Amino acid sequence: MFVPTQNDPQPTAGPPWWLVIGPGFAALIGLFLLTVIYRFGGEPALQIDLGMSGQSLLLNGVVAYVVAAALAFPAGLLLGARFPTSVTVPALVLMLLGVLVVAFGPSSGLLLVGRVLNGLGAGAALGVTVALIRRLRTGRGAAAGVTAGLGVLALVVAPVLGGLLSDATSFRVVFVVAALFVFVALVVAGILGIVALAKPKAVPHA
């Protein structure tokens, strides 16, 4: 019968819970951006201002976003557990570029480019979030539940807030505000990544 000794390697510790904040915040912004282009009960301001049909908005604004996110999600899931910051920061940069393209782009063609960039960044961030939550040593269920709940809330609230702000100003202001949140998420992810690197590793007992 095998008896473990003190020289046996210790089990690998999971990531600290706070490391989920950066990619989790990015994933929530990504879910918000998915549905913010729509509004309940009427044509979205984005569709009217860019002179798009409902089908064009669906293809350029939603399908392109979802397909790009689906392509990037596996990369975030596979690499996110080992390199969370290295994946999250470029993902947020893509999201920031995409939001700015949508905010200042004059045509539906640039809307497509911006939404693809948004989708790639959001999908990668969501993959990192799932990968980190799966590796948590404690509180995994709570973290998954809170993240899922906030994600559903972001999807539902986005058309309401986006519609109200678009009516009061324009749809471009919605994406400028979103860009500010993406920038904040980028700063948070970078700071937490630096803290994680600076944190001393546990040394196994000899």
C-alpha cells in the first residue's frame, strides 16, 4: 500500500478567485454589447441612422458577432487557465477597437468589421472566464452562478438602456460609453495580472 511522504509533490493550487474579475467583467461587457444594438418595440436607432434593413442588421450586427465569438471561445478556454492575462488583455483590445469602429464608423460595412472585432474579444474573454472558474479550488459553484446570472441580466438590460440612451442622444454615444467600460476592464485585467505575477508562489515542503 502506497503511503504519501513529505517529498511527494503538492497538488497544484487553483487560481485566486479575484483573477476571474478581469475576464469576467470583459465577458459581461461582451454579452451587453451583443444585444445593445436592439430595442424592444421599434427599430433600433443604429438601424435607422445607418439606413439598414432588419435582415442586414441581423447579419452584420448579430450573426457576425456570434460567429466570431464562437470561433474565439475555444482559444480562450484552452489558453485562459494558464495565461489568463495574456489572453484577456488582447481580447479587450479587440473589443475596444471594435466598439470604437461601431461608434465612429459611417457605414454598415464598418459595422460588420466592428462587430466581428467585438465578437472575437468577447468570445475569448468568456472562454478565459469559464476556464478560470473551472479551476477554482473553492467557491466554484457560487462564481459560476453569479457570473451566469449577471450575464443573463446584461443580455436583457442592454436593449433597454441602449434604447433609452440612443433616444436621448444617439447610438454612437452608447458605444462611446461602452468603450469607457471596456477601457476600465482593460486596466483592471492588467493590474490583476501584474498582481498575480508578483504574488509569491507556494514552495512545497522538503
